[in-house]
Amino acid sequence: MTDQIPLQKTLARELVALRAELAALKDRETHVRLALLHQVSAHVGQHDIPVGDAVVRIERKAVRRFEAKRLPPDIRDNPRYVSRQTTTYVRVLDMPAPRDGSEFDVIDRFDVALSAT
């Protein structure tokens, strides 16, 4: 059983590092996407930009959206119209460093949140 703990710590550390890389990439993607959208007109339609073997497609659509919040409460709160969905989350929570200056293991601060109903 003790062989499993170092593997868990290694996997947890890798997960934390990957999440940090993904967050940086998502941030960069957001900046690039916004800069690209700034260059394309705001009208509804489609705009294709060929890039090598790929095409970046910017597509704007106007859609109708159903707003359940506008339904009368007797319909909106009726359990016959509600479905249930189960979702499982794996989250990495940032934790402040210990105040006493001692080291801590990432695995000790790693949170696996399971939402099951």
C-alpha cells in the first residue's frame, strides 16, 4: 500500500502542473480569439479564414432562447417537469502556503469533489 502513495503524489503534482498549463493556454486563446473577433465585422453570418490545412470559421447566429424563469411558478417548480443529472467533478483548489513555513504535499491539499445525487 505504501507504493501507491508516491504514485498518487506524482499524479497529483502532474495534474496540478497540467491545470496550470491549461489555464495559461486558455488565457492566451481568449486574447487571440478576442483580437481576431475585433478584426471581423460584427454582422450575423460566417467568415472563413484559411490557415494552412485548417480553416478558422467565425460564425455569428441569432437564436431564440427559451427562458424557463419566465414560466409561472406552479409550472417552473412542479417536480413533474424536472429531470435529474449526476455530474462528477475533479477540482484542484489553490491553497495558501502554511504560515509556519513548513512544506506541504500537494496530495494533502488535493480535492476530489463528487456531486452525486
